[in-house]
Amino acid sequence: MKTSTRLLAAAAVAACAQAYAQTPGEPAKASYEGNVFRPVKVEATDARVAGLRAPGGFAVTKYAENLGKPRMLAVAPNGDVYVSDRDKGTVSLLRYVQGTGKGGEAIEVARAPDVHGLAIMDGKLYIAAIRELYVADIRSDGTLGELKTLYDDLPDAGQHPNRTLRFGPDKKLYLSIGSTCNACDEPNPESATIVQVNTDGSGRSIFAKGLRNTIGFDWHPSTREMYGFDHGIDWLGDEQQKEELNLLKEGADYGWPYIFESGKFNVAEEPPPGMSFAEYAQKTAAPVKLYTAHASPLGLVFYTGDQFPAEYRNDAFVTMRGSWNRAEPAGYKVVRVRYDNQGRPVRFEDFVGTWLTNNNQAHFGRITGIAQHADGSLLVADDSNGVIYRVAYTRQ
């Protein structure tokens, strides 16, 4: 039976924040409130997988299974797939089996506590944990050489321990560091940021800040502009804070924890030190698109392959892991972000889903990492049932 728990029965923050965003002066402090509903986990049976909806001509199959809790994915040029499991502290290799649409048996190639983010460049695999960033040479058989520590002084984890990595078109390495809390004044300036790190371990700098937890980010293939999906603040009601798709620019502040969506004030917190909410709002960058609150965007990748029809090129695909902080579940699907010919995001469309079942009372997957395979298909990880899915276009 569905259960929904009302917490801190106070004034509705969703209504308050909207009103305060339009009211001069400093608003009175409000309370947090919200709902909790976690759909029951069921198995990812063949019948349930067959029921996943996708556009005509696309097929969704299991690329690999029985993987524990797979999180982030990185694909080598030869099709080898690396997958992290933060709970086990492992990185595993799935060698590409030509012509099968499946990966081979998982082989553990690295082990370190809390490993999560993965990125490949110039024959090396970079691996992010909570406070550490490692690098290892990729051998000809896909296994790894010795893990070398580049950094061991990243910020503490707190609420968001899931560091992610990606190389930009400038061949610089970018690292997302989530906030330690739902909403607070962070003591460490590197928390709630994306930082640019040197691959020799010689230093790093904050690229963008005010980002609660931007796990998924990538660069548009044509404009080379950087986009990321930030997680909204919890306990602002079922419909707030919406998830934010941001155009990420060097030196920009995206408002967390004081400003959210398009200029609303988080009145459940104190104003920023030394200024009003309104003054701080003038310093922040607004999101380019908003998505359903609490859907929990995890992975984001722009499609550059030629297996999908041409209309899909240069669009982004996002894994929405699924909500817990709202009465009716949201997410549990892969979403397509349509971009126009000028490289601007114009709308969201459901692409694959939903992993909800039993009238939304249960789920058979909470999807996490997403990557484009060397053959042009998309791979999607599920850390709930231990599956990696393959989304391929089969109708030529």
C-alpha cells in the first residue's frame, strides 16, 4: 500500500517562496516540509524490461546484469566498458563482445573505498572517490596498472559523496563536488561546485559554484558549451525545488542554497552573509530549463553517434533516477533534451521508461550512469537491480 508522510506541518514553503520572491525586503523565515514515498523494489524481469517504452525502431535490452550496484560508466575507444560500484569500492571491466549487443563477464580491475566517477583520456582511466582522485594506465587487455593518487584532499562527503568526472573539449578534467547538506552555508569553498583539476595533481580551481549536486554534465558537440543538471533542494514541497538544467560558465554562481529556480528565495534559510536575498539573486545565473521536482537527474551525455537517426545527434540524454521526497513518484526514466540548430535546449521528451510498475507503487530500476558506446548505442546503469541496459536503434 502506498504511504505518504507529511513532515513538519508548517506553512507551505512552496507557496511562501513564490510569494517572497516577489516581495521587497527580507521575508520571514519559513519551515521545511514535504512528503516521503519510496516505491517498493521488484526484480527486473524480462517481461518488465520488455515493457519499457522507447520511440519506434528502438530496442532496450540487458547489456550486462548481476553487477551489484553499478553507478558511473566510461567507454574506451575499443568498446570496453568500465563501471564503478561505490558500495563495493570497485571498478570493473566489461569487454565488448562483437556482434552480440552484450558485454562479457565483469572483471574487477581496481579497488578503493567509495570510487564513483570515471573518465578516460590518452590511454588512462581517471577515478574519483570522496577525497581522492586516482589515475591508472589502461593495459592492452583492458586491465589497469597501479592506481596512482593525484589528490587526497578533496572536500568531505556529507550528504553527497558521488564525485563525477569528465574531460571537456579543451582536454581539461572537470570534477563535480556535491554539497555536504540539503541547504547550508558551506565551510569549504570547493563544496557544491565543479572544479577544474590538473591531471598531474599540481592544483585545481573552482570553475562554477552554487551547484547543490550536479552529477551529470557534458558539452554540446557543436557549441562546446557546458551543460549540467543540478539537483533541487529537498523539503520545499512536492513541486519545489525543480531540477535545474544549467548552462555552466566559468566563474558563474548558480545560487544554491539561497536562490533557486528563476530567482526564488529559499526563505527556510538565513539570507547570504552580508547581503539580502534580492541582492544575491542579482549575482546568480538562472537555469535554462526546469524539470519536475525531485526526479533526481544522475547522468547526462550528448549523442554524437551515427547509429541513431540523424535527428538525435547533438541532443542530450539524461537518466532520472527517481524521487523519494514527493507524494507521487517522478523520474525513473531516460529523458531526451531536444536542442535546436543553434545549440539551445528547447524541450524535454521521455525517451525510455518507465522503470515504475504496479501503478507506480513499485520500481524495477533506479538508473544512474549513462554513456555512448563505441557502436553508437546508449548504455544505462541501474544500481538497484545490478543491470546495465543497452538502448539501440534496430530499424534501418
